[in-house]
Amino acid sequence: MHSDWEVTAEVKKLPSLNSPILIEGLPGIGNVGKIAVDFLVESLGATKLYSFFSHKFPHSVFVGENNLIEMPKLEIYYKKFNDGSKKRDVLLLVGDIQPIDEESCWTFCEEVLKIAKQYKCTEVITTGGIGLQQVPDKPKIYCTSNNVGLFKSYVQKEMLVEKDIFGVVGPIVGVSGILLGLGKKRNVRGVALLAETFGHPMYLGVKSAKEILRILEAKFHYGINIKKMSKEIMEVEKELMSKTKEWTAELLSGAAGAKLKKKESSYIG
């Protein structure tokens, strides 16, 4: 399949990374994954590594607070740990949008996986929200994977992750699903962490994003202060939401997502 993606290196010298993990967090229901991974980028002081452009971006630009236009962004950041802790380095996929049609989603994920394999990435983690008709008091985190061993490592009792996702949601549509599907074909293990959240296009799933961050911190010990998240991330996300709310509304109309097996609708992204 032909790729229409331009991938630009944003550093003068490409880094050498230690068995990095790729974590994806793009807009979707409640912006859960986006909030979580944006916060990781900020907390870890990650460096921009690559940016993506395609003529299949949504045919729109954003207007910033300075009254000037801004292009939609899809970017990969990296964090290299040199503290002697033997932590695996991390790649972080973030952005304002997701690819908006089937072909561009597949080709974008191919480009991301090429980069993952270039850096000998050992694991891909995708994140997203499961939309409910009400705000959950204690959002549950569901897990699925393209590898049995990896799946078992995330659904251990102490991780507090729901393992029985079958029958809860239908197909996972968008980058958070396709990265796992293509990853299996490309021999890249992957897992999706999906948090319950309120399925309204203007709702920010900060509480749900915290639960995803809790799992990532328990698993990888990044040393992030999740308690700081509420105040800081709300200020940032209010600005970012002005960019993504129209795209998210389009997403919820059926462009990407997954539906519950029950009567209520759920979208994952």
C-alpha cells in the first residue's frame, strides 16, 4: 500500500535508545489517551523526535490564541533515561488529530511501526476511552493485546486491570486498534489500555486518564506525580480542546471508535 505520509526528523542527530516502549495517546472519547500521554511528555521532559504530515489530514487548520493559524500536529517524542536504573527508554506518539479515513489510518500506523522497529521497540501501548452514558465514579481500565504473554503481565491482580473485555466492546477502530493489529503482523507486541469515561464530545476524561497513568507508573516507574495532574492538565487541555472538539464530534458521529455490545454507545480512540 502506498504511503502518503511525510515523516520529518526534528533533531539534528537521531538518538540511540535502549529497547524503547512506544506509548500512543491521540484524541478520542474524553480525550483520555491524549490527556494521559500529553502529561507524560510534559512530566518526562521528552524531546520531539519526528513530525508527520499528509495531504489526507482533515481539510482544516486551527486558529491559535495569537490569532494566527496552526497546522494539525501528529508527533513522536522520546525520553532517554541515563540514571543507571536500567529503565527502557520511551517513544510517545501524540497529536491534535487521528487519520480520518481507513487508508490513511493504515498507512500512518505502518509509518509508526517502521519507526518502532527502527529503534528496536519491544512493546507498543495504545490508550483510549470507552464511552458511557454517565460519568463513572471509579473508571475501570480494560485491557486487550496481540500477545498472550504480554496480556497476562497487565492483568495481574495488583494492576487492577479488567481482563474480560470480550462482550464489553465491539471492534476497536482507529490508531489504538490498528497499531495492535499491524503490530502482530510485524512482530511487535502490543497492548491497549482503555478507560471508562463519559461519552460526551465536550467532556475531558481527566479522572480516566489518571487511571491509565497509574497503570503506566506502576509498570514502568517513571516517577511522575499524578497528583499534580488535575490542575496542570486542565489548564493545558482547555486550550487543546478548542483544537480537537470539532474533530472529536466528527469521530463520535461514526468516523472511528467501537460500540458496546449493549445499547449504549462506546468509542475508543
